[in-house]
Amino acid sequence: MRFDVLVLGGGVVGTSLALDLALRGRSVGLIEKGAPGRETSFGNAGLIQREAVMPYPFPRDIRLLFQYALGRKPEANYHIADVLKVAPFLWRYFHASSKEGQLKTAQANLPLFAHCLTEHTRLATAAGVQDQLRPGGWLKVYRNEASLAAEIKRAEQELSRYGVSAEFHDRKGLQAKEPHLSDVVIGGIHWKDPFSLNDPEALTLGYARHFEALGGKILRGDAMSLEESRDGWSVLADGTRVSAPDCVVALGPWAPDLLRPMGYNVPMGVKRGYHVHMKPKGNAALGLPVLDADIGYLLAPMAKGIRMTSGAEFAARDSRATPLQLERVEPYAKALFPLEGRVEAMPWKGARPCMPDMLCVLGKAPRHKGLWLNFAHAHHGLTLAASCARLMGEMITGEAPFTDPKPYSLERFN
């Protein structure tokens, strides 16, 4: 089979791009080892975060770092056996998390985040799944006066700088929005712009169905079989070799495995995360996702129950699962909202691919004609999938890109 474009990776990033290209009239082969949306895209808070322009920085508070090192803060965990493996990434992440570094990343992020809602709306409307995009935003709640005051000060600066909207609430105001929140919260912020999802996998599958309806092909294959030829690129899929003049690497945390043998330095790290679904007690209901910021977990209303997500775990991508953070935060979650118990026995585990500057990699591969890169969206693969699909679709088809793609080039690390 011969296509215009091969897209390697069927997460929400790759599937969104495949759909965008199909809407532009291109023939596309989407290569995935399993079903679309089952890996990193499957486990997330279900938020399309228009407000999240500022990156998540590496903490620089010495006391906080000691607490993380001693395992006293449930928002972060690490594998002692993997410390040497992850240390180079963490060192670069630390250096990139200066105030200047954060502002530089935020400035580059702004065009992508500014279009995240409209571009998902475009794709979802085309695919007939616009009802998956739930307006209303999300709540960031606090238990501590000092941390609440610091967050309000930070948020006030970002409201005008990045064009986002929010409301500040005391306990009574939060409970007016979410009556089943307990008195452990003292106040918080309602970020009003974002969408939330009832089922993140369903959105990806909706995009995939419409992609196929437009003539696109979803093929089971091994991205590591990629080969360059005189007329483009080919990969083994569905028992044959399929080819195209253009190929996009949208493999998330597996992108370095493919690119390293091709001579590319990809200084990626992963932040592993977990989720489990909880059953609410009695008639308790949650309307908006709620982040318990002082503890470090999020509760999100989903089709399978209340999804409880963990903070970040620093470990090698394929190390054994250690969902200790969920165990640590569960008592706090039950104190915040009436929860009965877990719906499933085994938590889900995934790996968020992150570059040290917490900025995605998007654009042409520097040394290979027809090879394109679209990965490492940090905590925001779902958020940025559609706006990055538009930008990459414009670049591949030769249209004028809506923003300068240079800040996202892999060459920034060389």
C-alpha cells in the first residue's frame, strides 16, 4: 500500500494528526501496534487545558526536595534503583526550570494553547463527537492559606498575560459549585475556559472512526521496522510493507527508541502516572474535575466512576508499576469527597513524555527528508493534540503555518 503520509503512533496526538490530514484530502496510514488511544492517551485527567500555558517546573525549594527524597509528599515518587538512569534528564529539567526558562517555554506554548479548544472543537465537530467536549472548566482547591494566597497571586499575573479566565472562591463559593466537597477545603480557583471529558478514550476513538470514514487506514504494525528509501519511508504493517513520501513520528515516550539509531539526540524523560476509578457514596456527585493542590492528586468525573489520578513518578519508562501514590492519596480523597471504594482492582499506569524545557517536539527531522516529529507534549498530549495536528498538517501540506514552528524543533537541543 502506498499513502501520502504515514503516522506512527495511534494515541490522541497521532490520531488527531491523521484525522487532520485526512480532512485536508491526504491519504494516510496510521500505524499502531494495538487499538488507538490505549497507551499514554488512555490515562489522564480528561482536561483540555487552555489555561496551562506556564510549564510545570522542577521544584527549587530545598525543603520540598528533601520531602520528595524522603517520600513524605504523595505528589511525587521515585524509584531508587532508577536514580542514575533518570538523573541526566532531571538535571537538565532543573536547569530549564529557572524563571527565565519557564517564561521562554510559556511564550512558545501560548499559540498552541490558545488554539487548543477551537481545534478540538473543529475535529470533534467533523467527527460528530462534539458532545464529548464538556465545557465548564475545573477547580483547583486548597487546604492551606499560604499556598492558596501564593496560587492566587500567580494566577492573577497569568490571567492578563495569557488571556485566560478564572474565578477565585472561598469555601462557601466552592461548595456552591460542588456541594459534596467537604470543609477541608478553604478556597480555590475555578479555571473556567477548559473542556473536560467523560471518557478520553472515546474522543480518540471518535477521531479514529471518522478518519477511517474519510478513507484513512489504521494498520497494525511495528514502528521500529521503519526504513528509508529513495521514494520516502516504509514500515511493516498488517503483514506487508506500506510506504509514503512523508512519515510522522508520533510515538510519545517510545520516540527515542526509533530516533536514537538514526543519530538523533532526544533528551526525553518520562513522568509516570497512575489512575484508578472510585465509586461515589450514596447520591454524591461531582460535576467538575477537582485538583487537591496541597496533596497532589485529581478527582475527575468519568464514565467509569470518579477517576483518581496520581502525581508524578520518576522512574525508567518500563520499570515495574508501583502505585504507592494512589494508596497515599486515597485517604485524603475520601476526606475531600464521599468515596466508597475502588471500581477496579488494578490501577492503570502510563508514562508522560517530557523534554527538559517542558516544550513539545514538532516539525521536520533535521537530517532526513520527509521525516516529521510530533511528540513529547509533557502533561498536555490531550490538550495540544488538535492544535499540533493543525500546525503539522499545515507544514506537511505546504500551507502557511498559523505560528512559527521553530521553537518546537528538536534542533534546539543541539
